[in-house]
Amino acid sequence: MPRFFSSRAFLLPLLLGLGLTACQSLSPPDKPPVAFRHDLTEVRAKGCQGEHCPMVNLDTLFFPDRPVLNRLIDAHLRAMTLYNLDDPLPASLLSYQEDFLAKAQPGWSTWLQAQIRDWHGQVLVIELSSYLFQGGAHGIPGRAFINYQLEENRALSLQDMLKPGKEGAFWRLVEVQHKEWVRKNHAEDLIGFMQQWPFRATPNIALLRDRILLKYDVGEIAPYSSGHPELSLTYAQLQDVLRDKYLNKPKSALPWF
């Protein structure tokens, strides 16, 4: 069982159905060209015993030689703690943990995670995950990616990846994949589904070694029960829109997830 949800067995079926399990513990044959460590903490409300104790689970990464990347990960995870759009951004994850547990009711839980999803050449892809539960029928899950250029010590934007003037062409390619996804998963009411859940862009883009992956937030282009829909574009499909240096993938690096 993934350790990310180890202490909430009663929510596991729901989380599995939504595709919310964390990345598996990894023992890759090839490791990223950068030092890092996992930092895992799980804190429950003081003095609480039992299955429904409020708790905060934080499973993140620390890169000793990459302070810029550490700040990016911290900023993304703090942004993913917002249960409502008008909630104030916590000053730190520690202050969020303390505030959450101080006001939490039985059963409330937060999971926040950063994991290395992939790497190739000088690009390191971090996937960030969250699940916030404060009662009700279900919690709020979240996903995000950081595509980090190690050599330049900065995160890549979509504009960095694309040739000049090709953003519109990129999203047209994605829209085609969206239509195929709807045909595959909701063929029984294709027109009705497209009207209720029209295509839209997403900021959650991962520059993987074999494709570009787009992951949508829950309830964005499909019902909550669909989890996080994923769309993919191969590098062959992106020949005319992606910058050349991101099309030439090293053949020596093997996937490790």
C-alpha cells in the first residue's frame, strides 16, 4: 500500500477510485543527476487516539544544492493547502500544520506530497499531489507539476517549451486528444458530455521523457468521479510546435516508475 495514505484505510477505496494514490516508492535503475532526500512527517492532533484523529501527512523532497527548486516545491504545496479560494496562504507548511490541527474536527485530514515523476537530460519533473478533507461527501484533491531545468536552475513554462507563436497550435493538438478521450470514456452521450464538460486548457503539464502529459484537476473537464483526467501528446505529434532541444530525448535513460 502506498505510504501516502497508510493511516486512513476508511478513505482508501474513494482515493483509489479517483486515482489519488501517491507515487510508489521507487528504486530506479537510473537516478537523477542531482542530490535529494525524502522528508516524511505525519502529525496527529495532540492527545488524539483512533482512526478518525485529525492529521497532516507531508511527504516531500529536499534538494541540498537547489534552493530555488526547494522554494518552488514549498510554494506549490502551500498553495495546495487552500480549501477555499479566499483562504490566506500559509506562511509555511509548519504553520499550516499547526493551524489545521488546532481547528480540525474528527476525521479531518490533509495529505501533501512532492515526488520525482521523471527526468531526462537536464529536465527534472516533479509531481505535486494533495488531498484535503474537512468533512462532507468527499475531499478536495489537487495536482501540479514542476518542469525544472537543472542546467539553468529554473522552472520551465509552457512558452519555454514551445516554439515562438505555437501556443495556439499546441492547444489545438490537445483539444483533439480531449475529443478522443471523451469518445473513449463517454461514448454513450458524446454530445451531451461535451456540452456539459467542454475542453479547456490546464496549467498541469509534464515534460516527460516519452511524451507530454496533461493532467486535469478533478471536476474541471469531467465529473468528480472521473478523478484526474489525463491527456498525452507524443513527441512525433509535437514536431512542429515544441522547441527542438526538447524533442531530442536521450535514449540511454530508462523510465523508473
